Amino acid sequence: MTDTAPHGHAPSLSDVQSEERRVEERSAVFRKELGLTDLVLTQIVFVVGTVWVGTAAKLGNDQLFFWLLAIATFYLPLAAVVIQLNRLMPLEGGLYQWAKLGFNDFVGFMVAWDLWVFAILVMSSIGLTVVTNLSYALGPGAHWIASNRPFITAFSIGLVGTLVLVSTRGLGIGKWVHNAGGVLLSLTFLTLILLPFASVFAGTLPSFHPLVFTIPALSGDHAGQLLQDINIFSKLALGALTGFEYVAILAGECRTPARNIGRSVIISAPIIALMFIFGTASVLAFVRPADVDLIGPIAQVLTRGFGRFGVVAGGVVSLVIVALIGRLVALMSIYLTANARLPMVAGWDDLLPAWFTRLHPRYKTPVNSIVMVGATALAFGLLGISGVGMQEANQLLDNAAGIFYASTYVVLFAIPLFAASRIGLRAPLWLRAASASGAIVSLIYIALTIVPIVEVGSRVAFAAKLIGVAVVLNLAGVALFVAGRRRQRAAAGRA
């Protein structure tokens, strides 16, 4: 808070209310483009990752147990906390504002920084990922494009440039990109889920029992496998079942955000859970756990399933890949749109230069911030395909991105636990218990990422490098905050 809460000191309830009014006034200029249907489809696109049904299938018949465990200990707590905080503070910037108002400027800024870095790292691979998928969709004759650096570079520049233009134009167009991605993803999963039932009906699959429930062995003889299962469980929770809070970043551009964002979570949460559970069961209907393709599990299953009907497998795979590319482009558009709002709201607080807050004169979008986010993601992506020893760095950055994201969840769940009275939030016992559960799962994920239980060359070296990357990038965020603090004082002096 620019004028009310010095760094290190928590704001009072009156300070919070005053800051909320200031943010709402700032947001009044935005076009309110997102309705309930848009928000539901955006939630589905953002939360439902296509690889997770393959990851969960590695658990075999234990998959339902671990999905339900992840849903109970993380997914439902996340939904509950996001609904409560958004209902109380439906503000542009979402978690940045919640953390700032719940704790102080520093915590809010570092949450925004970690979210920003996480999204940049995710976005940086879009060009290479789309080109790789296109090479499979177009057939053997196009496989050369996946390893052709000039083509990947040109394609990446064109794709990111297009997304920047769409984001600059605003959610009036962007929401249709997101909605199309949500529809394509939903149809893909619907096909995946119905395929085993159709196969049983046609007699090409002996039987299908999607809700087989088994409890993993807890004896000492299975300790190693149990630890591996816990690792996968944490990945399901913090990988597959995350993202409800991200849409709240765009609260100032939603119609009746206090109601509709929460309703979108309530509507999409059971749909997403069923997509994951039944999607994983469909994978196991056609593929043994040891044979699951972790990169393209959906294409693998549809190829095998439709192949039994005599359908040309290549055509099926191509259609699936095209649909998933559409979802990927929609996902990256959401990342770019939301991620550009974080520097903007930090600029409102004078923690970043006012350059980030400048809006397009016609479309009222933070055009400078959008261009900066797109250019940064593109730069990271081009470094990743430069072939100058970046592979290990990319792996470290990918793991660090997960830690950054999990860290923001620790703060999110800490708000009902430690800052409820400060922001006027009613935090009954069930909400505090849910928050504690979500925070613990987030910490487990961080621990298992830093100290991997999968095979690496040296666990100590891997952990040291990963911690080093996380520390260096967070120190960069601290340096930006210190510079921003000076900017705040200068702005206060001028006032």
C-alpha cells in the first residue's frame, strides 16, 4: 500500500478498505468483458493439463485414491480460499492484492514476482512446443520442422507477436481465444472418456471399470514405492489441480467479479475433477502403467482405441494434436494477459515505474506491460533453442518455476490462517483447517522438488543448483522491491 502500510508493517482494516477503494477506482476504466461462461471455460483451459492423466496412470489402480486425496487436501481447500478471498476483495491483481492487503507491500510484491517468473518460464517454451506438436500433426514429411532452429525462431516470433496483438486488443477478442481452447479441450476429454464405454459396447474391449478404488500398501516392504507415490501425489496437487486463483488477477475486467469468479470455481471444479479421474481411467483401459506415454498420453490412448474400430490412427492423432495445440495457444494467451497485469498493479503502487501502468488509448489494456512480458518470454524461449548448453539450465528453471508457484500458494493459504481479522475475513475452523492442509501439501511439493526422489546424477548437486536458481531469482525480486520502495518515498514526497 503506497501511503498506508510501510514495509514490514501490516495494514489495519481501515487501511485495507481505503486501498480497496483506490484499486476499484483504478479498475473502473477497464472494459468488463468476462462473464460467467467465459470464466468457466477459462478455468477449464487453465487448470486441465493434458499430461496429468498420464502421470496419474503411472499409479495404476491406486490412481483414484491419490486423485481423491489431492482433491480433498489441496483442490477443495484452494477453491474454498479463492472463493472467500475473491468475494471479500474482487480486485484487479488477485493474489498480489490479497497478499499485500493481508500482510504488507513486500509480501505482495514477492508473490507477484514469483507468479510473474513462473508464468514467463512456462510461456517461454510455447514456440518449440507448438512446432513439435505440429510436426506430428502434419505427418512424417513435416518432422524436420521440430529440429529446424530458423523455422522455430521465426514461428516463435510470429506466434508470440500474434498473442501480444490479441492481448493488446483486449479480452473482447482474447476471451474468444480462451473459450475456443476450452471447447476444444472439453471435446478432446469427452472423446477420451467415452472411448472405453464405446469399446465395451462394440466388443473391442472386454470390460471397463473406471472407478476402481484401491488403497496403496503401507508396509515397510513398500516404503520406496509409497515415497514415489507421495511424490506423484504432490505433483497431481500442485501440477494438475492448480490455477483457480489465476483468473482472479483479471477481476477488474470481469462482470460482477465478486459473484462470478466464485461461481466459475464452483461450476468448473467438479467438471475438472471428473475430467481428470475418468480421463486417467481411460488411459488405464488401453495402456499398462509401465507403457504410458507421459508426453502424449491422450494421443496414445485415442490411437489405440480408435485403431480397434479400424479407424485410421494417424488421422485421429492429427485431429487430437490440433485440438490440443488450440488449447495450448489459449493457455498461453491467458498467461500473457494475466501476467501483464501484475507489473501494472505494482506500478499503481509505485513499486515499478509508471511506464507499466500506461493503457492503450483505445482498448484500455496495459500495452507496455504486455509487450514487455511477450518480449521476455520470447527471449527465454529463443535462448532455450540456441543449442549453447541450455538444456540443464532449462531443467533447473522448470523445477524452480514449480517452487515459485508453490511458494505463492503457501502465502495464499497463510492469509486465512494469519491475516483474516486484518482484512475483515471470517475464517471459521473449517476454512482454517482447509488452509492448513493446502499449505502443508504446498510445502511437501517444494521439499520433494528440492530433494528429488527420482534418479538424478547427484541429489546434492541438483538441490544446490535448484536452490541457487531460486535464491538468485528471488534476490532479483528483492532488488526490484528496494528500488520500488525508493520510488514510493519519492512519490510520497512529491505529494
